Amino acid sequence: MASVGDARLADAPREAWWPQVLPVVLVLSAFGVYATFRAFEGAFYEWGPYLSPFYSPLIDAHHHYWPFSPALLILGGPLGFRVTCYYYRKAYYRAFFLDPPACSVAERPGRHYSGETKFPFILQNAHRYFLYLAVVFLAFLWHDAVRGFFFGDGMGVGVGSVVLLVNVILLTLYLFSCHSLRHLAGGKLDCFSCTTFGCPRHSTWRGLSVLNERHMLFAWLSLFSVGFADFYVRLVSSGAIRDPRLL
Amino acid sequence: MAEAVLKIFRGTSEGGATAEYRVPVAPGMVVLDALHHVQKHAAPDLAVRWNCKAGKCGSCSAEVNGRPRLTCKTRMDSLPQDQAITILPMKSFPVIKDLVTDVSWNYKVNKKIPPFTPRPGADWKFSQADIDRVQEFRKCIECFLCQNVCHVVRDHGKQEQFGGPRFFVRVAGLEMHPLDGLSRTKLLKDELGIGFCNITKCCTEVCPEGIHITDNAIIPLKERVVDDFYDPVLRLVRKIRGAGKAADH
């Protein structure tokens, strides 16, 4: 389609796109580097009742069948859930692929663009399968969070117990605000009132929609919390700090 | 009275350049007021499309300081006063003259969409809960700012393969209608190219009606396309159900 072209936009003030993109690049890169290091480290993931979320569920910790870090067996699930997440897709398409860098900032000319119609990005359509996996992981993380209150000398509350609990709450909010879950719970229906269980499905869909409006917030908060929970367990497990008992 | 400098595009699809005009700024003034002032006092031949001046007709879309907006909803005091205000026609559509663009591509896309088709024997009563979602989509004023800002159209020129956010909103309104009996997922996938959308939410950011285009229309439609074309388990379930129904008959 012919238009006057970019020449007429030469006079237009350019939207500042760096301030929008840079924090995303920095945070996601930093998290990626830290998570990769921790996944391969294969140590300092457990202390007392605490288990790092990067290693949960803990499989073959004694290397009977798997000689490498146990985190490598499981991290694909949560990673896939985040990579295919509708919010993170927006974040990294803009920040890493500059596709687009900002809404009214032109992309580099001459690039072939196929969006999510071809490999590898067509695989984003598997998000719901990662959601199913994430539900299983979340169940394990809740188990770990509850276990974090049971010390060798009985029930108690350490800083780590609170860290793991806050983390699992944020992860739950992130999962329950998922677009795919909202669709599966009721969004896929055209008529709530003419379907079996339509009324509870409408209520569920409406509740999930409220959470869904804050999906971006939960995506970031849970990313920070999961990183911090692992970091805290590592500090305690390596002896760098003592876990203060609150109760 | 304070004065603003406007740099307005003057020209056609053959070419053009911005011209500067000085406009007195009154309290409550919007960019469209400033354009009318220019028309009245300095350039009577300035072409501007407008109608209601109330943010409801969707006619006065333009790019103000590089951002797609309705000029009737952009207050002058919301823009930096210490520099010229640049007003350009929408980038994604061919210019007819000055700020008026040819948006006819949108009407061609619209024709591809099968209209509301009620289910046979539909009961013409439905509850409010069933129609809440669709009512949000009915707020669209067809200003085409979302079409203009979408990078699939704006930067990649996929007009032939892509429908654009406005028409995903329209399809969502039909697909989620409790009485509609037609599936448009194949149309979404093959002709409206919903897969080209990489959900970067620019359409939502510029929508003057505040429609949650990405979260409430495009992503739910993408999920419906996944249901029908990319979910092997659902495909299997449909096959088994289909075989069951065939056996019953």
C-alpha cells in the first residue's frame, strides 16, 4: 500500500523507546544469567525444611540416574510457561527483538516478519500445555512452602518460611491471572447461561479476569520472588547467613 | 494569550512537507481547535477530516508529536508548550491531502467477515452476563488508530494477509455473541492472519475508547484458534465425540 512514506515522519519527535526497553532487557538478562548459573550449580539448594524453588520437585538428588544438576530435569516446565506467557511475549518481542521497540517507533526496514505464524514462534501456541505443567509445579511449591514451617525441633517460622510462602503466593497469583487459564475456565464459552455449569464458570471467568488485569504485575513480582527465594536458600545453605527464627 | 507553533503536514501521496503555523492557545483548547484556527485564519485549504468533535465519530485521527491520537481528545495543555507541535497524517494509510488519509483498506477487510449469523432455533433472550464482553467491543468508534499503530501494518505492510486489531475486535464481538452460530476461527487464522499479531499491545495503548483490545479480544481469539487448530488433545476429543455422535445416529 502506497503512502507518503517515512519522509513525512522525519519532522515527528521520536518516542523515547530506550527507557521502556532497557529495564526489561536488564532484568530479564540478569535473571537469565542467575537462573542458568543456579541451574547448573547443583549445590546449596536445600537447608533444613527449605528447598529452593529452582530445584522443586527435587528429583534424583543423589545422582543415581542423572549425573547433572537436578534443576536441569525440571526447569524446562517453569521456563516454558514464562517464555510462552502472553505478557512476557510482549515484553521480549519489544525489548529483545525490537518488534516494535515502541508503538510509534519504526522498526529496522527490510526485515522479514512472520509473527507467530512460523517456527519457532508458532510454538507459542503450546502455552496451555505449559500451564498444565505449571499447575503441577505449583502443587509441589505449595508443599515446599508448608514444609518450610516444620523444623527439626517442631513447627516454627523462620525468615525463609516467610520468603517461600510469599513466593508461592505470588506464583499462584501469576498462574491464576494467566490468559489461557481464563480462556479454559470460561472464556471459550459463547453463552454462559445456556451451558452446563455455566453460572459457576462465569463467576470463575470473572474472578480470573480481575486477576488477569494485573497479569503483568504478577509476572514481574513472581519473577523477583522466585529469584529471591532461591538466592535466600542459597545464602542459608552455603552458610553465608543464618536463617533468623521469628517464632 | 500564549501561542503554540504547529508543524502540520501539507501535501498529497505524491509528497509534501510540514508547514509552520502560530496559533493562540485558549484554556481547554484541543488540537482540533488549533487546526480549525489554522483553517480559518491561515490556510483555508488545509484538509482535515472531522465530524463530532466529541471523541465519538472517530474521524479526526492523526499523529500528534509522533503518537497516534484523536485530535479532538488531545488537549493543547497536555503537550509540551516550549516546542512546536507536529501534526502528521496517519502513517499506515495513503495520504489523500494534508491530514486526510484513505482508510478504504479497512472496509475491504471488513467485507471478509461473515456478519452476525444466529444459531438455528436460537432463543432470542439472553442474560446480561452473556453479553458483557461483547458490549465492550461495541464501544469501538472506528477511528482506526489501532490499525494505524499496529506494526504489522505500519512497518511490515502485511495489509493483504492481516486484518488488524479493529477487525479482531469486530470478530470477537461476533464470536462471543451468545446467539451467533458461526465459527470464524479459520478466517482468523488464514485470511485475517491473527498469527502475525505478536501481542505487543500498541493497539490497546492508543484506543481512545479504552477497549482492552489485546487482552479481551485478540488473546481470547488466539486461544480459540489454538482450540481449533493447534491443540492435539482437543482435536482428539472432537474426533471421539464426532465418532460417538455418528455411532448414535
